[in-house]
Amino acid sequence: MNKTKLKIALPKGRLLGDTAALLERAGWGLDGYDEQTRFYHIESKTIPQLYGRVFHEKDIPIQVAIGNYDLGICGSDWIEELLTKYPSSALMKVKDLKYCEGVLYAATSLVGIDSVNALRAMRETTRIASEYPNLAESFAINTRLKHFSVFPLWGGAEVYPPDSADLALVGGTTKDLPFYGLIPISQVLSISACLIANRDSWKAKELNKMVAPIEKALMPQKAAPTLKSLKRQDTKTRYAAQNKDVVRLALPDGHQQAPTHKLLDKAGIRLDDYPSEKGNRRPRVNLEGVSIKVIRPQDMPLQVANDNFDLAITGRDWLTEHLCQFPSSPVKELADLKLGRVKVVAVVSQKLDITDIRDLSKSEQTLPIRVASEYTNIADRYARDNRLNRYRLIPTWGASEAFLPEDADLLIENTQTGRTLAQHNLKIIDTLFESTACLIGSKRHISSPAKKEMMDSITKTLHRATEEIS
Amino acid sequence: MKIQMSKGTRDLSPKDMASFRLIESAFRDSCLKWGYQEVRTPTLEHLHLFTATGTLTPSMLSKVYSFLDWDGWSGERVVLRPDGTIPISRLYINSMVKEKLAKLFYVANVFMYEATGKKTRERWQCGAELIGAKPPLADIELVMLALEVLRELKIEGIELRLSHAGLIKSLLARLDLSAEEQIGMFDRILDGDTKALEKLKLKRPKLEKTIDSLLALKGKPSGFSEELKGLFAEDLPECKPYIENCARIAEFLEAMGYKYQIDIASGRGFEYYTGVIFQIFKGEEKIGGGGRYDALITLMGGKDMPASGFALYLERLMALIKPSALSTPQSPRILVRAEVARAREGFEIVWRLHKAGYRAECYVGVQKEADFDWTLDIKDKSPEFILTNQAKKRFKAQTTEELLAFLGK
């Protein structure tokens, strides 16, 4: 690590505004770190040795823990998510910055379950859906759930109970606590923005001097919220158990919504609120016997494997990612929907004098090769299959191209045209596979003939619509 | 250059393994003599086996090595076995449930994360479980078995510390703590927080007398039982059977000349204990422990079965034994050095020497004569067999029969 340089990982998204204002008050003079920022690399007008980089909030604790960055600012939820699994990592919490405060709840909409004790008394496995799988596991252990399983999610945990999960860990700010018809039964964590540091850098670089102006610039704060001060939601919003004949279809949220909507429309499948401006994740459909939920495409294969959905529209990249992790999973592709064509590629910096993945192991680098990817299981298998010499996986959550060359050596990423990669001075050295949107289902036997018929009909209709569009 | 190992792991060298096997065989011999049968359970188990019974404390569960298997899409994790007793109870429920008495033993590794990396994260245990027998005789048998193993290993200066899970729980029940607090306090005691009860005393001055008398038990020498019964008849009458239970074991230990302490506040171990808990110390080091777990098999879904068990910590014993004082004399070691044309015959002779009870091996170009009691040269010309001992004394033979006849003497 460069001793003179000071590296800080800065959040984008919900923390950006308050963080930028705080650092401005502290006199850091960051150039271009604001809501309009289009840059990933930030320099300081006042502190020449300072180097900032903008990350997805979730990436920051990992980047600081592994020593790529000296300091970072992110939500305490992501810090605890890391520390609960890796308590001896080199991550240290320096200061609670007390903005963007919120609470992480364990919440449910199961009838009759309104406390941790009631949950503990459940006979069946408690299924917990969460973006925070480590915190979810730790919650289950600390509350002594007897038999539990955790569904790690990319997002939208609130839509899972009660049919796709028994419990969800959901977070929100105090201003706007989203309950989505769920009853919070336990407060897992208070969330607020935190300043963190790498333990080794803290000592070696005397970071306390850097941090002092930030502490001075903090605003006075009000008391953190507690569970007791919150009103319980009306229980009428709970959902009834689903009929076994009903086909459960998962549709993607995010930027896949528009093309998916177009395809469904072509197939004559009409939805009342998709894409939804209000964030409605349960649109209604003009098909009798079909129920729809809108979830992250990343989460769909696992959900189909667990029989929480019968059909889902996702990308082949995410299906492959799932099958790399669980090779004997019952999930399979039913139809290629030919939308959103991308290539999943292996990428390195243009500065590296290599053209082949095998050259990477031959370089004289003694440190482990850092492989960054949103697709950790694909990347892991790719590294293994190509016999990469001693590598380390760095999971990322978006904007992975900015990781090279400083924070990773190899990137496994999807690309449409390769233009963004070229703009970041990166080059493609291998193409792993092509990915398009696809309809997935399970190899599992379907006992209801009505359901089977409806599923076949949807599959055929979508296939036909795909042919017409292309 | 040394290749960096995974933190908290260790190699067992040939010398270490010799100690390891000495302990293992002393343990096996004693167990077999007492009528125990050896079993082995898999290294991988479902995590829920350990969470379902509520029998490991959250702080222990947070240190288990768990992961998703290649077919773990349901989110259920598997673990590297963190404990020996729970898998044995599972084995009993699965395949021995008709047996009214199961006396089982195992030598197995258990895995538990340890943050500093200074202690090992993989540990070996010699464990024995007695399923189907009630206190106090079954508990005494287990203590006797453990002590016999230690005696065979010539480890002296052993001290036992006795506690009782029932006693700790009764006391906690009296402290008007909430159910959560009670569990939390019990966990702290089991996690080895010996000050837990003392801290409680400060918070609840009214209970000072009861807690004081309990803490005062620590280190009380022999003859404690009458005194104790008096103390508790008034304050905690429900504890009488527990104290009697401890007293019976104490009497035996005393009669056998072993040192022991009553140390109620230190029940370090596992939450599945329901009765007497015993810990074996050599100096300040705990080298083993066990106790009664009557509720475990029911909690795991089996029938109501009394059970108790113990484990000795193999690595700690390795540091305490003197292998030279324990090893039995070994047969002479012979190096067989055959000329190229007679190599096959060399190997055949090695076989025959093994059959005759010798340690023998063929020369592979590296061994030193000094490491062997005898060196046997097989020549093309007569005399074909020349046996040389370390004092350079020679014996010559024409046939293998002649040679073996000589070695047979």
C-alpha cells in the first residue's frame, strides 16, 4: 500500500447527499462528489494526498477490510453484515456519523406470529429472506430459532412473506419506515452512516488527524428510534395461503421492466401496475389462476429452486450463476426470450500485457490475483477451470468496471457493446457465454393438471411473442 | 521457504502422531474393557442438528464452520462437527434406538473458530457416552473411566471440579430474572464467565446471601455435603437431590484419593447438561470434562433417555505424557539390501520377516544402517545372506530358512 496516499471509499446512493455535505463542512474540498457525480474517482482540492473513489455502499466495508481503502463511509448495516461473519477482520468503526438513521427489523406477515417467542415455537423450518444473510443467520442463532434457512437476496425482501418466506429482514429510515403490510417483531439493528477505517492503516497513517475535522463538522442529533415508539400495522394486510393450482410467476424489477412489459404485452398478458411508479411488487394480471410478484432477477433461480415460484423471467447470467453454486439444482431454462443480449466476459486493464487468461498466473505478482465480480460463483468456477494461481474473490454490487486496475486484477462482467469497458481502459480477454432474458422453471413434478396446463400455455405464449418481436 | 498454513491448524508430525496413538490406544483399551463400543460419525452434519435442541449457546454457534453445500439451495447449512456428543445422540436415535443401554466411544476431531489463531481451530477429542443409565452410578462410572485412562497415561496431579446444571438453573430461577435473562445468564456461566454470578449479586442485593453461599462452595474441601445440605434446606430446598448427586461422586473421588473442588459457578461447557458437570484439570489447564444430559435425546426427537458422557482433549494430553515411559518394546528393525538381480527376493524376504514379527524394509538408496538393528545383504554369490548388527557382528547363511531360523532364536 502506498504510504503517502490516503484512500477513501465514498458511498453513492442514499448516503451521498449527507456525506458530501459533511465532508464539505470538514473542509475536504472533494472535487465532483455530489448528486450529479458521474465520476468514480474523486480528488481533493485541499488535501493533495487524498484519493476518493465512489462505490455502491455495500462494497465499502469489504474494500476497507481487505485494505484497498484506508477510510470509508457507509451504513452500519453493511458494516455489521461483514463483522458478524468476520469479527476479526481488519475493519474498525471510527465514528457513528448519525445521519440517514434507520432501523433494521425482523418482520413477518404470518398469521399468529407477532413475537420472537411465537416464531421460536414454530414447528417447521423458519425461512428468512434478507439482503443481509449474515445478520439473518446471527439473528436466528441469537433468538434460538430451532430450524431455519436463510435466502440471501439482492433486494425486495419485503415482498417475500408470507408465501415465499416466513420472515424478512427489512430496513428503513426513521422518516419513512416501509412496512409493506409486515409486522416488525424484533429490532435487529439501528442503522446510521458510519466512518470506518482499515485497522492497519489507522495505525500506520495516523488517520486520526484526518478524521478530527469530520468529527468537528458533525451536526447535533436527536435520539435514535426504537421499536416501541412505532405503531403496529393493521393486520388486515396479511395474505391468505395460496391455492395449489395457482401459477406463481416472478417478474424482474429494475431496468428489465420495460422490455419485459413489452414482451408480455405482445403475448397478450396485461398487468395493472408494471412497471410500478409506487414500487408495487404485486401487480394484478388478466390471467385467472396466475399470481405475480416483482423481485430482483438475481434472486429468481434460488426462489424457483425452493418452489416459491413456478415461473420466472430472469437472465441466463443469473441462472448460470445459480447453477455454478448449486450444480444439481432443479432449475432449468424453459424458453429463450432473446431480450437484453449481453456477453459475460473476462476483463483486465489495458496496461496489462496479456491476451489470455492463462497469462495471468504467469505474471510475477506474488500477491493473490484479485477477481472482482457480481457473479461470484461464475467467477470462482472460471478461476478454478483456468487454474488461476492463488486467487481471491471480491464480490461487487454494480459499477464493477471501476475496480480495475487499482482494486482488482481480473473482472468477470457483462457487457453489451464493450464501450463502457473501453472507456475505463479495460480489455476483454475472454468471453464466457452469451446471456439473454429467459423464462425459467423447475424440473420438479407438478401435481396439479390445471397448473401444469397454465404453465405450458404461458411458456408457449411467451415463446411465440419472442419469435414475433425478433 | 515455509508454506503458510490456514490459521488455527497444525500438523501432527511422526513424533506427535506417536503420542497421539499412545493416548488413543490407552483410551480405546480402557473403553473396551468397560464394555464401550467404538463408533464414528461424519465430519459434516446439518447445522440444524446443533440449533434444533437449543443446546449450544449462541456464542458457540456463532463460531461454527458452516457453509452451503453444493446442493444447499434451500439455504440450510452444513457444519464441520463442532461437538462430539450431539452427533452420537443422533446416531443412537437413528440406528440404536431399540437398545436399552448404549455404551459408545469415539476419537474424533471437532471444529470451532478461535479468533486469535493461537489456539487450534481443529481439536481432537476422546469421548465416551453412556446412554440409558441413571445417576449417580453411571456418572461415577464415566469419571472412573476417565481417571483410569489418565492413570494409564501416567498423568498425575489430576484435580476434578464438580458443578451441577440443575443447581445453577434452580438458583437462576429464584433470581426473578425474565426467561431471556435466565437463558442469558446460564449461557454466560457456560461460556466460562465465572464472574457472571458475582455481577448479578451486585445488582440484586437481596439475594446476596444465597449467591454468597453458593460461591463460597468454590474450592470447599471434603466433607462438604452435610454442610451444604444445611445451607440449602432453608434457601433452596429443591436443590437437595442435586447436592446429594454431587456428594456421591465426591465420596467416591475421596475414597480413591483424588483431589476435587466444588465450583458451582463454573459450569463451562454445553447447555445440554442437565445434571452433574465435571471438569478435569491438570494444574490450571482443563484436559477434559463431561456431564449428564438427560434431556438431549428427547429434545432431538428421540425417546426419554438418561445419558451422560465426557471427552478428554487429546492435544492437551499430548503435551503432558512422556512417550518413552509409555511405549512398549518394539521388535528389531531390519534393513534388507538386495543386489539388483535379487530385488524381488528382497521384497519376499521382507514379507517373511514381517510375518515372523520383525520390522523390515528394503533399501531404497537412502536409509542409514545406523537406524537399524540389523542389515541384511542379499548377494549373488555365496554366502548369499549376510546379516550384520550394529556392533558389526556378522551372521552368514546360505538359505532363507537358515536365516529365519537364526532370527527366530
